[in-house]
Amino acid sequence: MQKNDVNDILSKAERYLRQQEELFGDSLYRGKADAPAARPAKAESWMGAGTLAALNEEICTCMKCPLGETRTKFVFGVGNPTSRVVFIGEAPGADEDAQGEPFVGRAGQLLNKIIEAVGLKREEVYICNILKCRPPNNRAPLPEESASCTPYLMKQLDLIKPEFIICLGRTAAQWLLQTTDSLSVMRAKVHDYRGTKLIVTYHPAALLRNPEWKRPVWEDMKMFKKLFDEAKA
Ligand code: URA
């Protein structure tokens, strides 16, 4: 083979590899087994945000999933940026979508009462959802929507550094704990979520429909309050 032919083959191979690299980033060089789940291929500017306000500013125009097209407002989260406890719900509903704040409808009123029952105020804690945008007709989040929104929640938690997470409802808890366990199996115990204590309880909207679940919620919140007070002491 002539030297020119070899050079030609090499430059074609190089062009091909560069195209592949542009398309697939450095995942091109990793086997499937060692590819970290849901890791974005490239660093995005929101990842460097140093405050919740800066993060909100960076991501509030997100169009990563189709919910960006149908939302009215992006619902980032609300509350104390250094709170020791973060409440995490499922996704904004109609009231939240209209106002841009989580848990402001009937379920939100009940959540405020639950928070007050353990001697805290809404402004003292942090409240957010797995999804930042409302799914049409309040349907449950699709796994791909949760997957594309979860890095934002992780970043919020990195910035807040809470000691406790209270997961409201089965959908949010199953997603964070990556389990199919029922709510009755997940509640009444303390889980570990990436080094943070995570407690699961019924969603306030479910409580509105099933008032008999008030007692288990009260028990879960008492368990939380005891740990919360002990950790402070
Ligand atoms: N339900 C949720 O899970 N989140 C809200 O913000 C409102 C209702």
C-alpha cells in the first residue's frame, strides 16, 4: 500500500471519529456498564450556580422535556435556602402552575397545617417538587420527565444541604428511593437518601380524599420532629 493511501484512510477514520465524538461526547469511549445513570454529557452553566436564586434564573426557561411547552409558570421551589428540612412533592398542579409556587392550592393549605403541627412555619422550611412543570391534566409524571428534572432537584439539595427530606406521597418517594414499594411499606421509617435522612408520608392531596390517613401522617411527623429536635440538641 502506498503512503498516500494510508494517509487517506487515516484522515477518513479521524473525520469519522470526530463526527461520532460530536454526536455522543465522551460516552463514545465508555462501555455501557460504566456509564453513570442520567449524567449529562456536557457541563451546563446551571451546574455552577452558587445560590438557589441563581439556579432558578438559569433553569426557569427549561425546555428539556415537552412540559416546557405546556406549563404556564416554572415552579422552582420556595422557602428557606438553609432549611434543615426539605418537603418534596410530585409536580405542580393547576394553582401552582398559575402562581409559580409549589403547594399553594388546597393540598398546600393542608401542608401548611402539617408543618405548623410540628412547630415550624412554611417560611422556615423549603418546599419543592420532583417536577418543576405541571403535567397536563395533573397526570402522574412520566419516568423520562422525572429523569430530566431530577438533576435540578439534586442541585437544589446540594445548595440547601438539608438534614431531612420529607417525601410527600408514593410517586415522589418511589422515584427518589427507586423502588416499587407501596407507601405503607415506605412510611414510618427513616431511609437514607445520599447521606440525608428521608421520611415518607402520605401526600396532602391524598389526605384530603382519605381523612383516615391523618393519624399515620401525624405519627410520621412526630417521628420526624423527635429526630429533628434530637439532631439540633
Ligand atoms: N401536589 C404536588 O405534589 N405538588 C404541588 O406543588 C401541588 C400539589
